[in-house]
Amino acid sequence: MTLSYKARRWWSLAILLIGLPIYVVASISLLSLLERPPILLELFTYLALGILWALPFKYVFRGVGQKDPDQD
């Protein structure tokens, strides 16, 4: 099943405006439950989580900033 360009734009907007803030709050909340690690390990953890959220949505974000390919 493929998404149209317009559907991918709407989904990417929803992911960025709704999903990403929820992910950030959840990540910070879960990591704050643990004892604070050394600063470099904490930095690496937040960098890894910052990259990890986008991997499942790679297809949705691909080509969204480009001109609509279906429009003539």
C-alpha cells in the first residue's frame, strides 16, 4: 500500500507536531527514572534516541519537501 503525496504530507505534519513532542517527553521521563549516568553516556543516549525516532518514518518523510509529482 502506497501513500499519496498529499497523505504523506499530512502524516509527516502530524508526526512532527503531535508524535515528536510525545516521544521527547516519554524519552526524558523514562531516562529520568534511572540514576543519572556520566555526561558523555547521557549525551550519546539522547543523540541515539534523537536519530532512532525518525527511522520508522523514513518513507513518510521522503520527498515531502519536493514539488508534488502527481500534479501536472
